[in-house]
Amino acid sequence: MQERFATLDIFRGMTICFMIIVNSPGSGAPQWAPLDHAAWFGFTPTDLVFPSFLFAVGNALSFSKRNLKVIAVF
């Protein structure tokens, strides 16, 4: 079995944790401003969640594709 990239797993876990925090702020209380999406123009830390997740998925796919080439699946 191939060894896993711990940093990639940690980054992906932190991103998913941040997704949960951003999308479910709690019991109906007002959302904390940095965790709210920008209305149209602007940028908040929340706007980094999905691009970060895509970055992690792209890295994971590049590593898994390399392993699949070794066993001649593609």
C-alpha cells in the first residue's frame, strides 16, 4: 500500500472543517462578518474555501493518476 501525504490530508480536513463552519453558523445567530460571503465586490476568508478544496482535490488526483499509470489502468 502506498503511503499517504499527511500534509494533503491535514489541508483537506481543515478545508472541510471550514466548509462546515461557514455553511452552518449555528442556532440562527447573526453570522460573524469574516465568515459571510462578499455581497458582490470584495473578498472574505470564506471565499477561499472552495478554491482551497479544488486545490486539494487536484493534488490528490495528480498523485493517484501517477499510481494508476504504474499499474497500467490508463
